[in-house]
Amino acid sequence: MSKSISEDWLALILGLFIFVITLGYLWGVDLLGWAVATTVWTSLGSALKTCSNTYAGLPGFISLVFTYLFLLAIMSIGAVLLKLNVKRFMLSFTAIFVISYGCWILGCWANIAATPNQLKTLGINWSLNLTSESGYIIALLVGLVIGNFFPRASRAIEDAIRPELYIKTAIVILGGYLGVTAVEQLSLATSVMFRGFCAIIEAYLIYWAVVYFVARKYFKFSREWSVPLASGISICGVSAAIATGSAIKARPVVPIMVSSLVVIFAVVELLLLPFLAQRFLAGEPMVAGAWMGLAVKTDGAAVASGAITESLILTKIATEQGITYQPGWIMATTTTVKVFIDIFIAVWAFVLAWIWSAKIENRRGDKVNLGQIWVRFPKFILGYLATFVIVILIAVIAPHLVKYTKSAMSEANVFRGIFFVMTFFTIGVSSNFKRLWAEGIGKLALVYVICLFGFIIWIGVFISWLFFHGVKPPLAG
């Protein structure tokens, strides 16, 4: 019997397949524009639409059905490659998609998701200010309820409960989206780019080392737990925890537990840090923007924090000092710093794969070889790097195609979001409270609180000040 493919390789294949299809946009062929997009909504009837204007006449619900059928088809092919029971997988995947996307739609309800700068536009008076990423939290909570209180339902969908496959596929797609973001930031002042790069290198080397030390020294966590935890708190949360957990061959439960904490704490930061920035950093708006990028650990929450911070600070400065800055620069600084942090994931995964092969699990007298590193290195990271580099090369070789590449990656990013929300739903379903407590999730959360609020946030302020102090956005007009 032929050997089944690993989830690592399958994620790389699936992510690259979606990425390549979207590139048809560069030749005027919109192959995935019919995919469903869910925006922040006040009326449920307006929640769904196609992600491209090319298919604007297609009803939102039909777009959702087409998206489901497309994902069912490619994931079922994946099930064949994994040697699974395809019929059971298809039924399980259908249930997971329906529940997960329902959570995503609910998370986009304006009174849950709208940020302060969106209230007037949406015509509402209040919101929980959680951004559309609240859909991840809702999916996680629903999954936890099913996994802990409805065991029969949990077992019925277990064939498609594969959070690592979903998140790894999403990370491959994320590379292309970050590539477009990086290309767009090339229009920023060179000094902002350089300062952002230096800031994340310095911050990350401090963050990771200290979190790892605290987890090992004071909480007695093993290396298997300390590495994903340090990466999740220090870099880009979910993506970093999964990538570095794979690099050291940690059990799947480890980065998954860290990921659930990352999303929850990112929402806490989103609700708190922009208002602290307005209160204490209004005179240094670019410092405030960089701080959001260094402190908030998921992409969506970080960019949303940058947008809220920009809105709050620009309004305060205009009202109190009569100074009007050009909009976009504070949020762009947040995005620039976040992009560099995301890029660093691949570098750190390689470093850890080498360390574990050469130092941690190498027998005395043995020499590490490339084969050992290759076995440890998470293959889906190659897809992440490939999509990122391809987008950058397109921009360098054919600058006139950048706007089309941006549209293409926006379509790919729709699928990245769907894979993300399915990740968190399946994390919840596969997480048993008793087992989580026995594995130490309470201690994990305590390490997270101590490190995040004890020094990461404040070191982030210092480093942001160090590199962006005195840098101001250009004046409007």
C-alpha cells in the first residue's frame, strides 16, 4: 500500500494551489472572485457578498455555497492523499464549515466587530470594538462547548477535526498577502522601513529569550512547551506558535493551546492599548503606531489597533493643537513593523530546527547534517516563503501589475480567513477542559499575563520610542 502524504506537505500543496489560481487575475482572468466575503454588517442581508466586483451580481448566499463546494472538493482530494475515509471526511468537513462560517458571520456583526472609527460610518451608537477577529473567539467558544458537553457530536465530526492542517494552509496563503503589504509599504519613507526592521529584530531577540527563560526557570515548563509559548507571545502569535512548534516536533496540542491564548489576549490588547497610546503618546504618533505592531500579536488585531490609534491620536491633536497630519502613516507604521515580524517567523523556524537537530536532540559525537534539519523543518513554511517571494518578484519585475496582484491576494486572503476560523473551531472541539487543565493551560495563561503585561508591552514602548522618537507624519495638504 502506498504511503499517505503528511499534513505538512498537504498544507503546502493546498495553499500554493489557491495562491496560483488567484494569480490568474494578472492576466485578466478572475478565477476566484466568486468566493464569499463577509464584512462588518448591520443588516444580516448585507453580510455576504462576492470578494470581487467581477461577480457582483452573484447573490451572497450563492457565493457562500460556491465557496463551500470549492473547499469541499479540494479538501476531499486532500483526504484521499491522507488515506482517510473520504465519505466520512466530507460529512464532517461540511458540519465544520457551516458552524465555523456561522461563527464568522456573527463575529462580523457591527455591534460586536465595529471599531470606534467605524461607528459613524455604520450608523450605530455602540459596539464591543472586537473587530471581525471576534469570529475566531466565537468559533473557539462554540468548539469548546461541543467538545466538552456534546461528546457524541464531537465524535461525529472527528474525521475533519484537523486544526494544524487548516492553520498551516492559511499560513501558506498568508505569505502572498504579506508580500503585497510589504510592496505597498515600499512607498513609505526609507527611514520608517529601516527603523521598523531594526525595531523588530531588537524587540524579538529580547522578547523570545526572556519569555523562554521565565517559562523554563520559574514555571518549570519543558522545552516542548516553552518554545511555542515564547514564539506565540513574541512574534505573530498563532502562525509563529504553529511554525516553531513544528520545527521542534512538538505534539500538536502544544501550539494549539498557545494559539487559543494568543487570540484571547490580542482582543484584550486591542481594547486597551490604543487608548493608552492616545493618552500618553499623542505627541509621538509614529511611536504609537510602532508600539501597536510590536505589542499586539495577531495580524488583524494589530492592524485594527493601528487604525484605532491613528483615529484617536489624529482627532486629539487636531482638536487640542490644531495640527492636521496626513492619515495613513500611523497605521502604515504598525503594518510595516508587523510585516517584518511575520517575515521573521520563517527565519526563526529554521534556526530552531537547526538548534534542535545539532544541540538539543543530537547524540554526543554525532554531526548534524542537512537531512536532519530538513526532517525537522516545517515544510509549509516553504510555501509561506514562496508566496511571499513570488509577490515581491512580480512587483520588482513588473511594477504595473502590483494593483492586480493586490486584488488577487485579497481573494486568496478570503480563504485564509476561512481556514483560520475553522482552525479555532476545531481547536475548541479537540480541547477537553480536564485534559487542558492537566496539561497546564492555567500555568500557560499565567506566563502569558506576566510576560505580556510585565515587560513585553513596556519594552515595546521603549524600543518604539528608541527608533521612532521625533519622526512625524507629514502635515495634511
